Amino acid sequence: MPTPELAPVSVIVPCYNAADTLRRAVEGILDGAPSNLELLLVDDGSTDATPALCDELAVGDSRIQVLHKQNGGVSSARNAGLDRVRGDWVLFVDSDDTLTPGLWQVLGEAFARQPGLVLFGIDRASGPAPCPLAPGYYPDPSALGDALRPLLFESGYLAAPYGKVFSAGVLRQAGMRFDEALKVNEDVLFNTVFLQNTISIFCLPGVYYYQYDQKAGSLSRRLRGDLLKAERYCAPQLKAMLQRWGYPPEPFLKESRLRACLNQYGLLTGCRGDMPYQERRALFAEILAQPDARAALREQLRRDAHPLLALPYRVGVSLDLPGLLAGYTLLKNRFL
């Protein structure tokens, strides 16, 4: 049965070639949802059966609205949804994920406090993802204290658009948009800017979002070379948010850079894909130029379970030889 008398919520689901998963996502969202829910399915120029499925689902439930648009990427799709929302609150769900039962029954408690942001628990196919923030009301982000670092980095709770409900009023007042120039970290940037503009936060107990994070094509499974550039692009807004709420920026910025270096190194050494030697070399050189990253990589390689395969990496990192690392990854990509 739908949940009555809940402040109107708009759910935005960006959809691109999601015919295999979209029905599951929509069913999870609608399970127990209130009658005044607005579910916006944004078809981002899909080339499979997604457009027809969106229309079919809308015929079956008047709460579903469909927007068909030319392909522009996930940020473009989310922005198109933001242009259409009519609810007091905004929730993002990816088309290959789903909500789990019970969220609609507990949101009223949070909404009654009129926070700028509501957080709730996430579970992942790759394993549990406990929220590092204790349930309750926080008058502003400065009250997050020691939980801010794991919220930003270890858990990813403030690095993704899901697992939270945004005040539509704050979004509108701040003119919030996803940066369509970014292909990675656009979620981090959106949340960081939002936290500069929001005041109170309410953290719900319980897990209400399930992420299928082991799907093919995820960030951890494909080669790309833009992680360091994206981190630099987002760093000024992270610094501004930290200063706004009285946190010392340097430790957070340092950790952000370190994690970007380690993640980019992991993609370069662990993923197959076409990337020219010179681009690989430049990325390895940028990583090795960070003393913290080199130290972390030396320790990581010291404990590698395959010491012979790791030997060229150990030499390249220890002696600061980005060309060796670039050449070895190309050879591995071709022959191993």
C-alpha cells in the first residue's frame, strides 16, 4: 500500500540502455511509495528497448513521468530531471540499482526536522557499506566532526548522488547542477557544492539503497586516464566547503589527491584498454611526483602476492621510472 501524507518527493532515474535492469529499479522505488511521488525516468538517447520500456512503465502508473532526450551523459540526464522536478525533496536512483523496502515509511521523521539533506544506509553487491555517521540530527556540516573524512573518502556516502534525499529548496536556491564537463567525480563535485549551501543533516537508521557495483563497465573495471585531472578540477570546491564549515583543508586535500593517484595507478596497471605510451607515461610521472603516493605504492608492492610480476612495478616506483611502468603495462596488456 502507498505511504500517505509524506511531503512530495521527486525521484530522478537517468536511463541509458537499461532495458535489463530498469523494471527492477522502478519496482523497488514504487514499493510502498506515497501517492504523491513523482518518478522521473530520463531516457538519455538509449539505443536498446529502454525508451519503449519507460513509456510502458508510465502507462502502468500515473506517478511515472518520462523524458526522452538526445544522449548527453548521466550528468545531462540528471540535470534534465532537475529541470522538471515538482517535489519538495529530490532523490537520485541509478537505473541498474534499486531502493530496498522501508524508506518511504521512515522519511517522515526526517522531513519533520526540515534538514537540507537526509542520509540513509547503502548496501552493495561487493559487500556491506555501513554508514560512518550515527543516526540523528546534525545542525550543520561542522557537527559531522570525525565522520566527515570517512563520509567523503572511505565509505563514499558523500561521493555519490544516491543514498540521500536533497532539499529541492536548497537545490533551487543554489542553482545546483551536475557539471557536464566532467565524466568522473561529477557526483563528488555536486555533493561538495551542495554541502556549502545546506545547513542541517538528518541521518536515518537503516539501509534503503542497493547498489549493483560489480557490473561490467563500472569505473573499477575499465581503463581511463582522467582521474587526476578530475580531482584537480574538484579540489577548489572541496577546499571551499571545508573552510565554510571550519575544517582544516590540507589533510582532506592531501588524502583526496593520494586516493586519486592510487586509483589511477590501479586502473593503469590492472585494466586492459587502448591508451598510448606517452599518455601512460605522463600519468605515471604525475603519480610518482607525489611523495605520499610513491610511499603507499612501495608498501603495496612489497606485499604483492605475485612478486615476479610485480618486480618491474617495484623498480619503476622505487627508481621513479614512469617510462618503465608505461612500457610494462603496454606489454602486459598485449601478451598477458
